Amino acid sequence: MENKTGKYFKYAIGEIILVVIGILIALQINNWNEARLEGIQEQITLANLNEEFQDNLKDLDSINLDLLKVTHKMELLFSMFKEENSTDNIKSLDSVIGSILTSPTWKPSEFVLNDLKSSGGLSKLKSNRLKKLLFQWTRFFNQMKETEEQMEETSKDIIDFLKVNGSLRNVDATAKTFNYEPSRLSINNLGLLQNPEFENHIDDKLFVLHETKAQFAISKQLISKILEETSAE
């Protein structure tokens, strides 16, 4: 009887051990599956980030060309300030003023990055370097927004000044989309080239343009690093 009981306990213990081993194996397989799925999801996330920042880089290169054109016109206008100016410069002056009223702004997409932040996926990325780069990007992008607001404000200041001290209509008349003649009033913008306040407005915008140009260069470097990191994973 004792032998039978002993055999029964040994059998029961063996069964328990087999069950435990089976559970552990099942848990391990489940962990492997979860790790595999997380790995697949991360690869998808990295691919989406890479695509988003590639598009942002293309947009940046395009906007940067616009920025350089406006900066060139601003520098041309800046060089025209002097005590005396020929009336022959009136039309060219109006055209130059019209070309500097635009503010090239860059609106990069942040859909994938924002989704990653809101879902908590950013902290789950394996690459600490990539996480650091994305945090740097967010912080720097916020700085660029402030500079962008400054540039838009400088353009508004110039337009407001023209409304009171010059002829905005004469400036608009140089645009292809404005199908009206210049002003018939005895007014032109030539006198603005002897106005210190107008010169200060031009100086202000030119300063912000150069600041934006420097920020675009830093942005390009950051994006290149992010693209490299998302491609390498």
C-alpha cells in the first residue's frame, strides 16, 4: 500500500512539474511573440518617422530657396538708402518693396512624432540617441516658431508703415495678380529711402531673416541625424 502511495505521489509530482514546465514554456513563447510584435511595430514607427522627416527636409530645401530670394531683395533694398535718389528708381523700388513683404515660413509635419508622444511610444524606442534627437528637435522647433512669428511681425510693421507713409497701391501694382494701375495721387515711395524709421524696419526684418537662415541650417543637420538613425534601425 505504501509503495502504491509513494508511486502515486511521484506520479502526481511529475505531472505538476510537467504542467509547470508547460506553463513556463507557454509564457516564454508569449513573451517571444510580444517581443517580436513590438519589434515589428518599432520598425513601422521608424519607417513612418523616416518618411515624415524626408518630406520635411524636401520642404525645408524649397522654403530655404524662397528665404534666400527674399534676403537678396532685402539686401538690395538696404543698399538703396541714401540722401538722394533718382526718380528713375521709383518702379524698381516699388517692385523690390513688393518682393520683401512675403515671409517664407516652414510648416514641417509632426503628425507621426506627436502620435508617438501621445501614445507613449516615444519612451519605448530602443535607441536612446534617437529619443534624444527627437527631444532636441521638439525643443528647437519651438524656438523656430518664435522666430517665425517675429518675421511675420516685421512684415506687418513694414506694411503698416507703408499705409501711413508711402503708397501700398504702387507696390501692389507691380504684382502680376494685381490688375490695377499705380496710384494717380502725387505720391511715391522714393522718399522712404531717406526715412530712418523705414530703414529700421528693413533692418529689423533683415536681421530676423538671417536668424531664420541660421536656424534652417541647424534644422537640416538635426533632420539628417534623425534620418540616419531611423534608417539604421
